[in-house]
Amino acid sequence: MVMNLKDAIEGREYIISSIETDDEELNSFLFSLGCYSGEAITVISHLKGGCVVSIKDSRYNIDNQLAEAIIV
């Protein structure tokens, strides 16, 4: 099942299948966080404006625009 992080279940680990954005700056930012195709990601919690995710033992608060671009 293909979905973005906004629809992901909290506490479950997913493998990123793709990043859907035409914005190179956004793509580079996500890559610098370790967020790229094939990498594991876990949604810790959903917030009103986005969600908290865990990537490579680090936690990040990402907004809904970023969450929608990350396909798992």
C-alpha cells in the first residue's frame, strides 16, 4: 500500500519508497536528514501542523508539506 507520512500509523516503522517533490532544495534538505528512498522512518506522533518522525535514531518535527512528499 502506497501512502504518505501524513497517513502513516504512529509507532510503526516504514521504508521510504520515494520523495515526491520538484523542489531541489527540499530534496537536499530531506537527504541531509537521512530521509531518502530505502531508508527506515517511524512516525512518533501526528501534530496539528505536521508530525514528529524518527530517522536513524534522530527525531525531527516536519510540517505537512514535507510529510506529504515522503512516500512510504
